[in-house]
Amino acid sequence: MNKDRTRDFTSGSILKHLIAFSWPMFLGNFLQALYNTVDTFWVGRFLGTEALAAVSASFPIIFFLVALAIGFTMATTILVSQYYGAKDEVGVRKVINTSLFLMVISAIIITSLGLIFYRQIFELINLPESLIEPASQYLIIFLSGLIFAFLYNVISAIMRGFGDSLTPLYFLAIATVVNIILDPLFILGIGPIPEMGISGVAYATIIAQGLSAILGLFYLFRKAKVATWDRSLIKPDGYLLKQLITIGTPAGIQQALVSVAMLFLASLVNKNGEIVVAAYGLGGRIDQFAFMPAQSVSLAVSTLVAQNLGANKPERVKEIWKYSNLLVIGIALVATSAIWFFPDFWVRIFTPDLTVREMTTIYLRIVSLSYIAYSLMFSTGGLSRGAGDTFISMGISLLSLWFVRLPLATFLSETMQMGPRGIFLGIALSPIVGFALNYVYYRSSRWQSRNLTEGRRSPVPELEE
């Protein structure tokens, strides 16, 4: 294992650990978002508003289909972190191999379900008839390469558990450059490459994701040697498989609740026509860059919390809570200012359509005011996930999304007849509840008893070089 890239978070400066671990993840999230943003840029510039709306409409469905797998990657980081914090090499290796097995099986099942039911989902969310064909064209190809995305994400989760957020960044950087190069080649057709239009966007994405997955597997098995073909370790461990499913399923359900809420929200948006659909999708792309620092800090919080609970150091968890919140508030203030005061500067990068730009500006002016609340919700939510208390995290998502965001957006847009502005306002107000509930969890001190390695330790001095 490359000791220069792994980090033991059970000693040393909390703030230093948070920043050092978060910035590569921020860049990684930035590059991953760049996948979608580059797609949006080329589609918006060369294929028009209808194609832009079709690609935008596909993302909530993709997120819904991969929700459970995202939960399993969270469980992987938690278990790798806690076993690594407990200095249990055998446990770490078993977690890794069991996680890879679970992710491959999940990819096969989810891809099959997506390819069977995608059209019914489009109809369920009231996607305009004119968008179903181009959206289907994009989604079918994307789903065919879904296993690569699953593998890269579980490999990243494994490395995060070791405190290594830098290695996955290298793989993702290479894949992003490949995607940026392939997008215009496949969309427009250059030389011997035929013009593929919206299909080219999907092909470019899965080729780039395939490359990142292959590089990640090579690193795990050959370079870092933390994954192994040893007969005693390669087969899935029944106890750990149960833990991954127990921890990952509520986290996956949480992601599913988020994604289904996004689908219902998309259904509400879709009733307002192509312009609002395109503006909502474009505004969401810009939002993700504003949320990214807080989401990166949240992942760092989960890993730091997990390692320290594995090492039985709950007092350090309180310091993690304090410094992470201060960090995200400062960053959110900068993001809010940049987007609220200059919304059209960001929007015009993606589309020349004046009507779409005006509607997206309305979206950004409303939602950007909630960036501090969103950032606090993300950072504080990292505590329950790091403790493996994913049932609590799931419950908080259920309440803030299904009992606040959706009813409020529906009430304001339809009952109060505010239209799209009502939807955007519902999105902006919901994170206040999410943060408040996470704060209640922190004050309860329930997390202090969440050491998941108890009774399963096989200590060895350190991981193999």
C-alpha cells in the first residue's frame, strides 16, 4: 500500500486532515461533474434545446437506478475506514473483495431493470412525447456501460477508506480528458468517425468510465495489492456481506428516496414545457458545482468519523463536527455571492437560447440563497454515515424531501399558482429541515457507540507495502 497517499486520521490536526482529504475529492467531484457538464455544453451548443432537455431528463432516472449501488459504496468506505482504523489487515482485504463482488452483482441487476423499464419511467414522470425518443436513445447506451461507473465508484470508496482521496483523482482526470476529446468527435463526426448526435454523448461517457474502472482495478490488484486473489480472502465473506447490505441498504434507500423525489420533482417541472425542463436541468448542473465542496467535506467527515470510532476516539469526532461546519459555511458564502450576483455569466456558457437563460437565471437567484443550508446539511450528514447509522440518515432524507420539499414545491407551484418559481422555492427551503434533523442526531450522542469492528478484529501490525 502506498503510505504516502493513505492517512491515519486518528491523530493529528483535524482541520488539516479535513482540508488535505477533501481537496482531491473536490477535484474528483469536479471532474465527475465535468463529465455531465461537457455533455450539456456540446448538446446545448450543437444539438439544440430539445436534445438538451432530453439529456437533462435522463439524469434523475440514472440517479434512481444507481441509488442502491451508491449506498453500497458508502458502506464500503465506512467498513474499510473502521477496519483500517482498528489496524485489521485481514478484515480490510475481506471488505474489499466482498465489496467488489457485491458491486458487480448489483450492476448486472440494475442494468437489466433499467433496460427493461426505462420507457415506463419516462411516461410515469410525464416526459413530453417529443423528448421520449432522444432521451431513450441516450439512456439505453449509457445503461449498457453502467458496470464501469459502479466499479470506479466502489474503487474510489475503498481508497477513501484508507484516507487516500488522491489516487482515484488521477484515474478520473484521465477519463475526463478522454471524455472531453471524444464528445465533439462522436457528436459531430470527424474523419472516419460517423456523426452520432445524442448517442455520441453516451458512447463517449461509457468509454471514459470504462477506462477509469480498468485503471482502478489494476491499481487495487497489482500496484497497491490491497485486493487479492488469495483463495482464503477472494470469496465473499458472509458476515461482511451482511454488514455491507445492512449498512448499504438504508443508504441506498436514502439515495433512492432522493432520486424518486427528483423524479416527482421532474414530473412537476415537465408539466411546464421544454424551456423549464431545460432550465431546471441546466440550473442543477450549475448547482452541483456550488454544492461540491460541501459534498467533498461530507465524504471526508464520514471517513474521519469512521476511523476515529474504529479506534475508539469519540472526542475527536466532536472536533470533526465543529471544523467541518465552519469550513463549509465559508465556502458556501463565496459560491452564493458568485452565482446570485452573476447568474447569466454562468448560464450563457451552456446555451445561446435567451428564453432558457432567463428561466435558468430565475432558478439560480432563488436556489443560490439556500447554498449555506445545503452545505450544512451535507457536512452534518457525514457524521451518521461515518458511524454506519445509515437508517438515521435515510429517515432524515425521507422527512426533508418527502414531507417538505415535494409538498412545498407542489403547494407553491400549483395551489398558490406560482408556477416554476414555486418549485424553485420549494427546493431552496427544504435543506433547513435536513440540517436541523442532523443537528438533533449529533446532540443525541447515539453515534458514540457505533464501533462496527467489535468482535471481528484480527489485528496485524500494518497493511502490506
